Amino acid sequence: MKTLHRLLLQGAASLCVVASATCMFIHADDPPGQPAAPVAQDDGALDLRKAAISVTLEPPTAMGEDGNSFMVGHTLKEAWVAKVASGNPRAPAAAMGVAVVGSGGGNIVWGYDTETGKREWKDTSKDSGISNIVIGLGRAYYTTYSCTLEGVDITTGKHLFCKYLAPTVSCAPDVYEDIAACAYHKDGSWKVSLHNADSGSTKWIKGTGNSGVVTAPVLYEKAVYMTTLDGGMQRWDQAKGKKEWTADFGAVSAPVPTPWGLLVTTTWDGAPDVKAAEQAKPMTEEERKKWERGTTTKTEPLNGTVVAARDRRVALIKDPSEAPKGKAKTTVTGPRSSLDYQGVRPGVSARNVIFAYDGKITAVNPVHGKVVWSVRVADGKTDFMRPLCHEGLVFVAGSDGTITALEEETGALIWAYHFKGQTFHAEPVGDADRVMVTTGSGLLVCLPIGIDEMQIGRPQVKGDGGVEGNASAYARVQETFRKVRNVVREVEEPEDMPGEPAPDARDGETPEGGAPAPAPADDGARRDDDEVEEISKGQWERQEERRAERAKAQGRDYEKQPFRRR
């Protein structure tokens, strides 16, 4: 049945791509580039589980083997899955066609070919508990929980160095050009240190206080920035390790470097721009509750911030050389610092900030401080990982095992998959035409984006760094995915099929303009239409064999019926 399902996906995708190629232009549900149409069904929410194609992964049985390939619905290219850890391998990184991922609580780092899933190399770290991977200048860096900073060459797998930091290290590193930054708890307080990225040698080490660090320190414009679990933020000079300022404005994420300044998710409603003439007027408790009930489509941003969802706002510090003015009105408390804590960190492209939190995925234009589009997800309980902006798409992985590709320009759903029995706890990463994400069960999943099936080729980059023409470029990928999804649904159990396909981000209509016809009943019993013409014993046995295969794929038992002549 695995072969049958594989051929079904491959054949359906082939037919859809060929059919799409016969048209000069294929529209998405709304004309590409047009404003989003209101969605009436399900109160405007996008149900990702209904919109997705369900996939059951069959990874290699042993860790570190070459990945097993499987078909997806939006492209003829194959995806692949590999077993890389016994559990929780955290975020991978990818560059130059190589995906680098750690073995979670183990002490192994793997390098995989992003296109084929072939394991290229294996490196053994000095200690266990490997953090998120970061890549710079052809090298991958990570910390271990006990208790080192280490580096490895991503093309050869050669171990470069191992630098002892502290008895336990609960933050991933950051790297930029020839330096790496680390944070950890040592000698009764938290420390930040700067290292040579070639050898791991220490440039300087400073104490930062008693509060844990969110995610990792961040290198940006000759400084090191850290957000602490009490909502504070610090800036340290890279050259000598001098603390230049400390701010307290309810920060709940590590800062994100952008072309426009330093971006921070915060609960603060004041002005983060130090050049602002006035601070925002203090809010009463009643006003605060009103704002926290608001959404991106119904509220205006307060001075200096953009409402992302409820009590979380996106703040842009345009000039981080001076401390943001103001003070948070309430104390921010966070979970214990660990390798698994990520904070509420937005994704960034050349022109948008993408925020996924509290059941919404929102694109914000940071220059104008306005919402470009916002998608509310039906299952508000799902935790989203940090969004990835790559090749004109926004990729969002959820704790419910769904990964979704939305068009960055419009928020339209391009494709979505639900991996049965899996959960995502780390952000996805991209490289060329691939996107990769790890699962809580220890798998590395690599999906093709669909660039080969795009209508007009790769997205064109504008002079200002923005991506142009995506709405029309991905229409063919979207169309192919939806047709394959409908074919797959026709062979599923009727009770597993929704009454209507879910709407995408822009349209409440079904993918083909109407609900698909329900799958015919297939319970093994003869029906009236079976009796119109007598079938042979061979035909009957082949029919029963197909029914048994289908039932097995759906986890059901089926007893083949003996052939009887009328």
C-alpha cells in the first residue's frame, strides 16, 4: 500500500503539473496580487489540519542512516526523512547544500545532503546535549549542555575545536564572521563571553546578573545584545566587553537584527525609538484589557510598537546605540532557561516581519508600522515555532505536527502537510529550494519548496531587497497541491473527510469552486451496480485484494469475501 500511495501522489502531481502547464497563467483562488477577500466560513479562521495533506512518515530504523524519500503533493521532487536523535534534536541549520543537525541529548552531529537525504558525515562532540545549530562562513557551531562551545566544518565534518565554558550551558551560541558569542551560568551568576570563531579562544567574559538569558546572545553592529527572563535587555561592546546600557521594557524574545534596526517582541506600550519626542500616555487597567483583546485587524499600533496579538507587540529599536527609554509596568516572568526555550521571536524577510503567536500568523511592514495581512488559525491552542521567510514564502511549523507555506506577499495558503503522530518544537530552516525541520521524536524532515513548479520561475528581487511577483509565481504550486489533496481525500475513509475543504488565507470557497464529491462506500458488500454485469473470479479476487490493501493502509482489518456465482 505504501507503493500504491506513492504512485498515487506521484501520478496525481504529474497530471496536475502537466495540466497546469497547458495554461499561460493559472490564478490562485483570488487573482494574484489582489487584496485578501474576507473569509466567512468558520468565522474567518484557517483550519490547517483540514487544509493539509496528512502524511505518515516511515524513517530509517537506525540513527544516522541515509534519509528515506517520500512524495509530497505540490511538486514532483521527493522529500526525505532521517532519524537523527532518540528525541528532541532541536533546530538544524543548512547552507551550501548541507543540513547540519545534532542528536538532541546525545553527542553526535550529522551532515546530510539537502537534495538527496544522503548522510555526508558524522562528528562526535566532546559532550552531550546539543543546542540549535548556527552556521557562519562554512562552519557549524553549537553548545553542549555539559558544557562546551564546539565547531565543525559543514562540507567535510572535520571537528574544529572544543572550548569549555561552564558546568552547564543552556543557551545556543550566535556567530557573525570571525566571532562567536555565548551565555551561561557559572560561579553563581550569568555570564556572557566572546570567542574567536576559528579556535574558540576567549576574547572576554563578563557577568550579566542573576536572570537567565532568552534563547541566545545576539551579535549586531559591533555589539552583543541579550534579553533576560525578567524582561530586561543589555548591550555589550564587542571590542572590550563594556556594558553600554540596560533597558527594562518587557522584552519576551531575543532581539532580531534587521535592515531597519533591532527588532524585539515586547509587552511594552511605550516608544522604543529614542528619538521620539514623547512617551506613550500611560494606560489604565481597563484600557490595557481592551487592547489585549484586540487583534491586528481591529487595532491601531501604540506609539512605537505594532500590536502582534493580545499583549505581545513588535518593537523596532531604530538606533540601538542608545538605550530605549521607558520601563515596563508589570514584571515579565518566563520559564526556566534551557536549550529548549525559544521565546516569542518573529521571522524577518527583506521587507516584512512575520509574527506567529496566540493563534495568528501576521505580516507587518516595519517601515510603515502597519499590518500587511493576518491569518487566524482555527486551532488557537497550537504553539507556533519561529516563522521562516524564504524564497517568497513564509513557513510556520506547529506543535500539532503541521507545517504550512504561506505566500509572503498575500498570506495565501500555498501548501500544508500534517505529519501524523509528530510534533514540532524547533524553527524550520531553509536552503535553496528546500525547507527542513526537526520533530520531537528525533526526525529530520526535508521538504522541497516547489520552485521547479512555479509559474514564472524564481521570485525576482527588487532594488530595495524586496521580493517581486510572488503572487503569480506560486499560483501553479498552489493549484497542484490542491488537486493532489483532493485526489488523496477521495481514497480516504468517508468519516475522515471534512464536509468541505478548508478555506485558505484569502478565500472561503473550496479549491475547485465546490465541495468534492464524497468517496463511494467500499465495505466489501455487493451493490446494485455490481449486479448489472457478472464478473469473473479473477476480477472479483483482484477487487478484494484492492479493498484489503486500502483497509490495511487505513489501519483496519478486512476479511476478503469468497467468490460466488449468481
